[in-house]
Amino acid sequence: MVRIREGLFVQIQSFELSNDNSSKLVAKIQDHIASWISKSEGFVSANLHLSEDGRKVVNYLQWRSSDDYKNFKADEMHSKLKDEINAFDIYQFEDDTFKLVKQQSIEDEFWSKSRI
């Protein structure tokens, strides 16, 4: 598991579908993550979430910097991804960016203890 660090650039995408294609959307996004997004300069992690009712998909991505994110968006493969996503019956879409300012997890306590 990738440890989250403050200062990373975060992209959060939220999709609400008006049909039952959310699993197919997740598979399509995962294909792109595996084939080229994860190999993009500055990529840190991607976390795909599917709501229990199956109508919403959230993708939480982390990049080292906003410049790395901008370079990812300028890649010609990004246009292909957008076209493939637009083929789905998306009811609502949000794509926001953030700077991670603080993270806390149970792992912080785990990794701070001596393991020897």
C-alpha cells in the first residue's frame, strides 16, 4: 500500500451513472490506470471506489505535483480516455483537484513502533 504524504497533488473524480454500467466504467478506468496512467511521470496512486448501490464511481488519484498532473492531462491518451468515458451514460460528473495538507491513519502508529 502506498503511504499518503502531505504535499501531494490530489485529483478526485466522481461519476454518477444513470444506468447499470458502473462496473464497466470501473473496468475501463482500471484498464487505463494499468496500461499507461500508472506509468505517467509523477503518478503516485489511484483508488477506485464503487458505491454500494452501484450507481456512483469515485476515483481518488495522487500525483507528486500539479505540474505532473498537468502533463498527464496533456498526454494524447488522456483525450482517448475522456472519449471512452463520455461513451457511458454519465448523469453527473465532477473532477476536482486539491493539495493534500494533512493525513492521519492507523498505519502512522503502526510504523512508528519498533518492529525488532
